[in-house]
Amino acid sequence: MLLNPFLPFSTAKVLGLKATVLLLLTLLIKARVQIVAGSALGIFLLLLQVLVFLAVSGGLLLTAGGAAFYATQQRRSAAA
């Protein structure tokens, strides 16, 4: 009987690892491009990375705000 070595990992952990690898790979490519090709493409990749970070942060902020608003509405309806 063969044991699955990934059994202890949940889907969230696997997706988190994939996202980390993608981020590190992007940083590595960006650094190599900056060294080899100069700054134009490196700056573009840096700006793209910053924009993606801001978009994800904004999405998390909207999600947290929506959850707080929903919890406030639930408390008001329970108190009434």
C-alpha cells in the first residue's frame, strides 16, 4: 500500500505554496531582466507586480469590509 506524501496538505496549503513559488519565480525573472536587459522591462515588471499587489490588497480590504458590514447588519437585526 502506497501512502500519498501530499495527504497532510490541504488544498489551501497547496495553493499557497503554488502562489509563493509563482511570486518567487516572478521576482527572479524580474531581477534577471533588470541585470541583463536594463531597466525598461524590469521597471514594467516591477510596476505590474506592484499593481497586482495593490489589487489583491484592495480585494482583501473589500472582503473584510463586506464581512464587517454583514456582521453589523446581523447584529442589528438580532437586536431588533
